Amino acid sequence: MARFPLPSVPSRLIDIEVADSRRRSTPVAAADPDLQAGEVREGHGEVRWLVGVGAGAAKDWRAAGAALVRAAQADDGKPARAVQVELGAEANVAELAMGALLGGYRFKVSAETTPGLQTLRLVTPEAAAAEQVVERVRELAAAATLARDLANTPSNIKNPPWLAETAERVVAGVPGLRATIRDEAWLAEQGFGGVLAVGGGSASPPRLIELTYRPRGAGRHLLLVGKGITFDTGGLSIKPAEGMHLMRTDMAGGAAVIAAIRAIATLGLGVRVTALVPAAENHVSGGSYRPGDVVRHYGGITTEVSNTDAEGRMVLADALVYGIRRFRPDAVVDVATLTGAMKVSLGLRTGGLFATDDELAARVVAAGEQAGEAWWRMPLLEEHVDAVRGELADV
């Protein structure tokens, strides 16, 4: 294990306090509609910073919150410990708070720790309503931060057992949320051939993380499945060295569903949710699976391996069939870093969305717009079925 300080997982968020502007106070910062969103300028008098909110759209307030926190943390190398910002009744407190909570995020493994911003105080004439808004936003920001932390943790620390143990720890104590960790013996007994094939080249055995949330009175059941490759060399179809160090984030889909179900349970939403994360390392050794291998997945479908760097499809095939047959959900959403082709097709800031249900696809796109995450629906055509048929296997 590491012999140096590691950031805690999940990271500590800054505290956001709410105060009534009708009580006398001295602001350190103030929102300014005359500045571009996210622009920070030196203030005057007792106001240290002016933060631009532009036209006042939701994204403008989020940019302002992020910019304010970054300015406070970087001020002449002496980060401010507390900042008080004065807001009018028109302020979008939710977006400002979200920007502040996420905008100052840093994950760094270092022998030295520099105290950063600890507290952001929002002074508003709508204090009572703002407090409720901030409480909800904090839970959502905590989920995003957890997903970031899991993805950023170095892979000499983060292997499949570590990811499983950490998932179990972060959901412990959340009402209604339960974790079950399936080990390699269980995976073999159940026939998870894809997960076992991908994980066979690593000294760290694979895991299936199973998280369940079933509140009273819940009707519809949502299944979340996230790719959990804690490091991806590409296997025998090895990746180029350039960029391989970033493959610690190849479990970002798994991180997202762990964080999502935790947030759903913490907020007490009235929907049943199951989250599955097939976790494995795609390494090179005498036990690695090979191009040309035929692998039998959970449920019996076989796959002919043409490229061992398509390992995400291998582990997701097991988890998706298991989740659908075992839990019979009303809707299924899987999240994965599957291919750089999405970056080529859509750029760096838009995700590809494949869906078999128009209504669900529209709701995902709408949710992305609200969260500031763009999605673009990709085609699923009949001809694609023939394109993936295997010569020696089903697929």
C-alpha cells in the first residue's frame, strides 16, 4: 500500500453557509451582471472581488461560483479560508453553489497539503429557501466529487478489490442502501466468462459490485451498470504508451453509478435502483485472454475476441444480462468509457447516447442539459446486428 498521504475518498467539500442580507454584514465578494459569466475582477472598498454572472442564465451562475472559488484559492498564493458573497433576490443560488462546490475540486497526491477555501457564505434576502436549496445541491455535488475521486485514484492503489471495498464503505450507513460484493469464485460459479477473461491477466482478482436501494412504496425499478476497469493496458492488443497513464479513469462509468445510487438514496428518492459494477484489470501476463479466444458469457452467449482492448464490452455483457435476468428492471442505463471514437465523432465535451427507447433517451438528454452535460443520440440500425455476428461464436 502507499506510504504517502492520499486524498480522502470522498474528498471534503467546502462548507456553504446561508445568511439573511437584512442583517448587517460585510461582503467579500459580489455578483456583477455587467461582467461576463465567470469573469473575476478586483472590487473596491470592502468588496474584494466582483464576479461576473453575465446574462444570468443557469450556466452563468454556475460559472460564477466556480470562478469565485478558484480566485479565492489562488489569491497571491495565500488562499482565503472564508469568503462571503452578497446576492440579490434574482440570484440562482443552486447553480452558484454547485459551481462553487465543483469548481474548486483538486485531487493531488502530495507530501505537502495547502489549506484551501473552507467556507463560502451566501448572503441573500431569501435565506430560508436558499438553505433548503444548498442542502440538496451539496448532496449532488458530493456525488460528483465521489465519482471524480474514484476515477482519479492511482491504479497502484485502485484495483478491483479496493474499488469494491471503497464502494461498500461509502454506502455504509445510508438508509435503505445495501452493498453485496461478489468475488472471483462466485463469478466463476455463475459463469461470468467476460469478467473472468479480462481479469485473468492481473494479480488482482475481479469483483462484481452490487448495490441495491429499495425504498418503501417504490414502483419502477432502474438498473444502472457501469464499466469498472481499474486499469486498462489493452491486454495483449496493447495500447500505445502515450496516454496509457490516463487509463486509471477507465472505471469512470462504474464510479458514476456508485455515486449516483448513493445520491439517490441519500436524497430519499422514491425509485428502486440497482447498480452493478463489473470490476477488473486488463493486464498483460501468461493468464491474459487472447485475440481469437471464444468466451462464454453469463447466460450462454459466446463472443469471439478480435481485440483484447475491447474489454469493456466483455465485462458489460456479463453484468447487463445478469442484471436484466436477475432483477427484471423497468429501465436500464449503462455508463462506460468504451471507445475513443466518441471523442473523434463528438469532441471532448459531448457524450454519445445509444438508446432503444425514445422517451428514456429524451429524458437523459434533458437531464444532461440541466446538469451541464451534453449528450448526442447515436444511431442503432438493423444492419448493425449483422455487423457484430461472429464467425466462430455468436458475436
